[in-house]
Amino acid sequence: MIRFVTDNDINAWLELSKEVEPLFGDMAASEDFKNGIACCISAASALCVENDNRDIEGIIAFDKAANEISWLAVRGKARSKGCGRQLLKAALAHLDGSRPVTVQTFARNVSGGAAARQLYLRFGFVDLKNAGKNPAGVDTVVMVLKAQRHQRVT
């Protein structure tokens, strides 16, 4: 089930962030990151996917004004089950399809980020520019999904 993230989900978001810190950089202990979570919740710009036990398997955050995906992570045990696809599809429904959508994600040479990169490619995102190294020292790129009136993803 996809739903908006609430204040009750902050600890789950922080746990998920700890799991992906090797690829993203330190987040869980960062006050800036915690403030960012609070902003996403208050702006209704973060969605989560729950399993049948109501455990959060993944979270996506997006910025409506910038028309971008800000953050996406799926728990290791939930990967390859369609959680990322569900989250991205739901987030794109909240963004303006008549404008390009951007995301900063892993470069081609980052094996640990291959699944995320493939997800964006399947949705039609293409590399726009090199974005340097993220806080974990991992190479990143900005990808863009060109403006389109109707989006069909299978």
C-alpha cells in the first residue's frame, strides 16, 4: 500500500536512511536531514510503501516546486519486489507532467546503485549531466524525464 509519510513514520525513515548510508552518506544523525524529513511531511511530499504487516519497505520524497525526485530508498529485504516502481509511479503522479522531472542518482559506474538507475531508465529518465560525488563519495548524475502529457509505465 502506498500512502503519505506521517510524523509516526519518522523513526522508520531514519532506520531506512541508516541502511542506505554507505551509498548516500551520513543522514540519520544529521539535524539537516531530520529537518528535511519534517518539511517533507508537512508539505505532503513524501510517500511510503507498506507491506502486509504495515512495515515501511521504502520511501520517496519529491519537491513539487522544483519538479524533482529528492530521495528514494527501499529496504534491502524488499528490493526486486516492485516497491521502487510503485513509489516512483506514485510520486510522478504528484509532479507536473508538463514540465521535465529531474533526479540526482548514481552514475553508470556505481554497481551498488545499478537497480535505482535501471528504475529511472525504465520510466524514461535519461542522463542530463554529471553531478559529481555525493556525501558518501559516490559518483552521481542528474537524470531528466522529459515533459509529457500522459505517462504510461508498465
